[in-house]
Amino acid sequence: MTARQTTIDSGMGVSCIASTVVHLAVFLLLVWWGKLFPVSMNLQETYYVDVVNLPVSAPQAGSPQQKGNDTEAAPQASKLPESPMTVPQAPKSSSKTAKTATKSPDQNESAFADRMSRLEGKSAARQQEATLERLRSKVTASGSGRAGMPGASGKTAGSNYKDYIQSRLEDALKVTSFYTTIKPEVVVRLYIATDGKLSKMKIERSSGDSAFEIAVRRAIELASDKFPPPPNHKEVDLGVIFNRKGVSPNQH
Amino acid sequence: MALLVGTGLIVKIVLLILVFFSVVSWAIIMFKLVQIHRANSESLRFMDFFWKSKRFDAIASQVDRFASSPLTVLFNEGYGELKKVVETDSSSDGSALSTDLGGVENVSRALRRATNSEITRLEKYLTFLATTGSTSPFIGLFGTVWGIMTAFEGIGKTGSASLAVVAPGIAEALVATAIGLVAAIPAVMGYNHFQHKIRVLIKEMDSFSTEFLNIVQRNIAGK
């Protein structure tokens, strides 16, 4: 029985060694697999569409009144009629009949119908004029008419290169946001080269929250990978204020 | 790999315990697979040899060929006891039937004792499999709960609850549950499988004991 027990124990020892080897092999296999197919945890980028300025022929092109030097401009909108649509004139004969309307009931009816048609015509013309006026004022107010893409020079939110950069920074800050004080704030000036690369970054002012500063740096690094080239091939310097709520432009 | 590196101390300890459970469980599974496979195959061969042989002493001389079979242990024990009974019988003056029946009882008790010792031998280490199967998921769950607690603490400190902050901590914590299940599932499957195989072997041992006693009784009664 003792010899049998010894055999059993040695068998168990061999099994333990084999099991350890198998576990190590599985672990190494998993490590190798992880290196071969790394798990990416990147969040998908959010794209915004400026609905106000949407009716352009191509999203990169801008509106008809664009002041940028982009080659791919939107086609000119069809010209508006110089004069409003003329009100349909009642036939001359009808005026004559109106004068004689009091003479017979049939004549009265026809005069009334004529007047109604004239009034309807006037109302339609006024309505059309008002619609055209609204369209004109909208086109004038919208400046370049960009659909939220870089390269334009308009002033509407979402149509400006700086606004675009600011929104990218805000997206990145949402991912990296980290702070240890109640009101963290970092004022940064960014210098973007003609090719869209971040050439220089300077922290102008900070509330002293080092964790938030690191988060801001990481956000800038994250966002700067996808900065498009500035319009007009000119360098851009941009002052932005990072705080807990997001990113806002630095007016000073 | 990054998930394992990023975990806290407690979760790492939990993972080490689970890995230990898994290593030992698999060692037992491998050992038992070989042991029970040998026991089954050699029992079949031994039974074949047993029924072909005419004499117990011829079988006893060849029994070493089937060392892994539990039936050989039963045979050795039964045959040893039978020899003692016969020797006692021949040394005493009479050969009364009552003495012969007492001898059969002795052999029966020896066979029962041998059966019990073989069952104990076959079931050795199975309790560890049962323990692993029942406790590993809970140990893993403990690691996960601890990891999630730590992750939430971190979220509270940073003040940000974005997916990028929450997800890695929870993923790291869930590794403990995953490894707990990886350790437990084979252990439970192995335990059930070996229990079934051992039950079959116990039935075979019972049948062999009955056959052995029948043969002994027929021979003693036919003296």
C-alpha cells in the first residue's frame, strides 16, 4: 500500500507541473493575442451639422457670399427677380363695367368678381414679396454660409475655423476632463501652422489645478491630431479658456 | 494584459488565488483522468483473466500485471484472508460447517474493507474540485465588487463620469469574475464526470466481491 501511495503522489506532482506549464502557455498565448490584436478603446468622433446653413451644394464649399479663397465654391443661387411679381391687372373693360355696375344686377356681380380677383392678386403679391425679403435678409446676415466646416471666414457659430477648433477641443476635453478644485480654469494660446499642425502651445493663465492642466494638455494633444489646415493658408493663433463647463474663446 | 496590470492589490491577490485554484484543479483533472482510465481498462483485463483462470494461486501470481485496477486490491485482500482461514482450519482439529461459514464472513469483511479503502483512494482530491467549483465564482465576484468600489472611488475623486473614465475600472474589475468562472467551470465538469466514473467502479467492485464470495463459499461447501 505504501508503494501504491508513493506512485499516486508522484503522479499528482507530475500533473501539477503539467498543469502549471499549460497555464503558462495559455497566459503567453493570451499576451501574444493581445499584442497581435490590440483592443482599441477610442471613442468615435462626433460630427456636427449646422442646420441653419445647410442648403449649400457641398459641405466644404460655403454659401454664395463666401469671402474665402476656396476653389470649390458653391454654385451661384439663381438670381432673384428684380421686381416683385406684377399684380394681375384687371382688364380695362372691367373698369368700364364697374362704372355701370349700378345699372343692373348682372353687372353688379361681375364688378364684385373683378374686385375680388384684384384683391386676391394683391395679397399673393404681398406674400411673395415678404418671403423674398426674408430670404434676402437671411442670406445677408449669414455671411459666408459655411456648414460648420473649416476653411471659411464667416462669423456665425459653427461656421468659423476657430469655432471649429474650439468644438474639437471641447470634445476632447469631455474625454480627458479631470480636476481636483471646484473652479478649475486654464487659459491657453494655441498656434496652428499652415498645414494644420499645432506648432506651439502656451499656458497664459491657470487656476493652479495641476490635474486640470494635465487634462487640458491631453485634450489638446488628442484634438490636435485632427486639426484641418487653416483657411487662406495662414497661421492661426487662438486663445481659449478651458474650464469645468467646457471651452470658450479668450477675447483678450 | 493591460487589464491585469491596472488592477488594485486586493484584486491581484484574488486573481492569484483563482489562478492557484485553476492550476491545482487542472492538475487533479489530469491525474484523475489517467488514474480512472487505467483503473477501468485494467479492471476489464483483470476480469477477463480472472474468469479464464482456474486457480486463485495462479491469479495471485499474475496480479501485479493489473496494479492500477481496484479489483486486484480486492482480490489480494480476499485471497489473503482466505489463506489465513484455510491455514487456521487445517491447524484446528475439526472442520465443522460453522467454522467454514465464519471463514466466509471473514473474507466478506476483508473485501468490504478493501472496497472502502479503494473508494477513498479513488475519491481522493475530488473534494478540492468540488470546493473550487463552488467557491471560485464567489471569490471572483468578491474581486469584482472590490474593483468596482475602487473604480467608483476614483470617479468620485475626479468628478467626471464619462465613459472613458468609468469603463476601464469596471473592465478591470470584471476580469476577476471571468477568471473565477474559468476556474470553476472545468472543476464542476470534472467533478461530475469523475463521480460518475467512480460510481461505476464501485458497482464493479461490489459485483466482484459477490462473485469472489460465491466462489469461496462453493469451494468450502464442496470440500
